[in-house]
Amino acid sequence: MGAKICLRQQTSEEVDAAETLFETRRSVGERRDSFVTAEKQRQKQQEQQQQQMQDNVDTPRLQAAIE
């Protein structure tokens, strides 16, 4: 006994819905990628600021130790 296969033409509403879903998922993915990139840049900038603050504290100490 063979499997019965039922093929039907997709309606234009179904096609539109599928295209909209695809575009929405792509848009969400792009926003997520953009957010991740921005968050990495923010963390890097914060680390640089912390290092600069530490350098500002250490430099006078080093100069005093040298003298």
C-alpha cells in the first residue's frame, strides 16, 4: 500500500505570511547581531577606562618610588 501524497497550491496569504515571517526573523537576527556588537564595544571601552584609571593611580606611585 503506497503512501498518499497530497499537494496543493499555497495561497497568496500563506506566501505573504511566510515572507513576512522570514523578514521578521532576519530583522530580529540583525538587531541581535547589532546589539551583541555594541555590547562587546561597550565592555571593551569600559575595560579601557578602568585600565586608564588604574594607570592614573599607578603612575604617580611609580614616579614617587623612582625618586
